[in-house]
Amino acid sequence: MPKMDLTAQPDLTKHDAGTGAQRSRIPVYMDFLPPCNHACPAGEDIQAWLALAQEGKYEAAWQKLIENNPFPAIHGRVCYHPCETSCNRAFTDQEVSIHAVERFLGDLALEKGWTPSFNAPASGKKVLIIGAGPSGLSCAFHLRRLGHEVEIHEAGPFAGGMIHFGIPAYRMPRKELNAEIKRVDADIILLQEVEHAEPNGIQVDPPPNFTRLKAALTGYDSYFSYPKRDPRELPFGIGLAIFSRAPLFDTTRLDLPSPPLEFNFNGEVKTPTDRLMIGAKTTLGGHTVQLFNTHLLAFFMLKSSSSEHPQQREMVLHQLQESSLPTLLGGDFNVSGYETLVAQFAAAGFATAQSQTITWRRMPYVLDHVFYNRQLRCVDHAVIPTPASDHHLLRAEFEFAD
């Protein structure tokens, strides 16, 4: 049998369109969501905030996280974390503990007093939200991010909805739950030493720091007052301010005379200038609330005490006793031995939100207080160091007692 070539010889005289091998498919780059992001019920940009946390940029990681989920301290406790089930690391060693990092960032934000960055300009639009459950609160948060004003109406006794009523406290501690809810926005802000005293007692009008604060705190009504103008004023902080989410009305100011105690300042004999107490009313949760803010003389720095010169404290206390409304008084009381101050106000029916944690970085004193009467109940507080002042920030949260 003759040898045959089983492979047919190609006919090189003919061909179809093109020559040689031809591709019928073109590769296309596809950008898919990471599996953890895809599985996240809150739609978080997980790999972004995890990368920031890994670099030690915890506040930036928290800010990135709350772009999608405003309540990481809650979510980090109660979420069933399907992101971890989908994590690619499970095929290498074990999945990343995403929910633990989320809880860490949420708790750290509460401890440090971080606040969300709302950069959108005010839109001038107002939105009413019915219900302060997780959906209503999240909606309010994201609307605020967009620059809208928000008001929430809740039929229940407090905010939180099913997080409060449906999840037991051992799984979702109420302290962290309340802190996350309240962090969305402060209803009231009381500030002391807003301006810096100018030579010869000159008081700049409009007050520059207060003007900047008003621009930054959009959505707040405000009231500010300098103390009585005095050429003896020393180059320290002066002026008090009240900021409120709801409109302020019935504003008041009361000069608190200082006794003529002599002291030495830069080689000159001086006497202290008068101090100040301001007040205003506002409406919170359907209740009219009386607000006061004060800054008293630091007798301990003059080698004296407010027990020897009680007039300023007595004038403040008289204003409190005149109020029949739910009443809050905040301020720098400048009392190194706070026990006598707390006892005096307690006898008049006013408790302090806290008296155990130091509020002044220069000396171990509790100088700053928030006093409240029996018509209010303090549910949480924190003393938060801030680089903006030598006094720490005192945050207190209240509910109506009735």
C-alpha cells in the first residue's frame, strides 16, 4: 500500500477575509465590587475605611465609614456581618474581622467626641421625618449631609425604634446606643470665652470668633454677649454664647460684679472685672426649656475663694430658682473645690451632670459643669479633651422626667 499523507495540503491560493489566526472575542476589563462591599447590607466602602484604619488614620477611617452608615458602634455589635462570609481572605487563612474594626471605630468616635463632616452648603430646604427608628435617623443623617434642615417627630418615649425595643441590652448596650443616636446633632451648645479681650477693654463688633462659629454651625439659632466693657480687662477669653437647633427667645444678660480683690499681674496691681451670665429659652420636644450660661471669677487664682465672696454664685442661684421651666445651666464656674458648689446647687434642686472627671488641662480641677433641675434627667455624659481650649468639652445628654 503506498504511503499517504493524512493531512490535506492547504490551498494557499484561496482564503477568507484576513490572513492567519483571527480573534472573535476582545477582552474587556471589568471593575467589580469587592466581595465584602457587595455583601454589606449597608453598602459600606469597606476596603477604603479598612485601609485607612490599617494606616492608623482612625478618624479618617470613621469619617469614610459613616458616609454610608451613620451608626458604626451599633452596627459593629448587632450586624450579622455577611461581609466576613464573603471575604477573600477566607481562602488564604481566615476572613478579616470587619465588624470588630467597625465597632472599634464607632466606640473610639464616641470616646473622642468626633463629629461628622458636613461639607455641603445649606440648601434652605426643610424635611420632616416621622419616626426616630434606625431608618428615620439614618435618613435624617444623610439629609443633613446634603445640607437640608431636618426635624424628626417620634411617638415613642425615646429615639431608637426597634434597636431599643427589639434588641436586648446585652447585645446592644443602651449607653452606646444612646450615644450613637445623640451624636447625630447637639440640640444645645454653650460656649464660654468665645472672644479674646482686646487692650483697654475694646470689644470688637461684630465679634469675630462668634461670627465664624455662626457660619460653621448652620441650622442653629444663637445668642452672644460680651461682659460689661472695662479698660481693666486682662488679655484672656471673654464673652458667652448659646447655640440652639430650635429658635431662641426671651434672651437675657446679667452682670455679676466682682469684689475689689487686689492681685499682681505682670508687675502691676490689678482688680478683677465683672463676670457675666446670659440666658435664653427654646423649645425641645414640645417643652419650653430655660437655658443659662455663665463664667465666674476664678477666686482660687486670687488666693481667695467663692465661699468668702459668695455674691456671684448667689446671683446665679437666684436666677435658677426663679425658673419654673426645665432648666439647664452650663459654664466655667472656676471653683477648685467643687464640693461646696455642687452641694449649694443641690440644696436648691439642681444636680450636676458630672463632678468626677477633671475638666481643666492646666490643673486637676473640675471647673466646668452642667446643672439641671428635677424636670430633666441626665442619661449620659462625657468629658472629651479638645485642642481648641485648655478646658475639656463636657457633653451631657438629657431627657424630660415627665
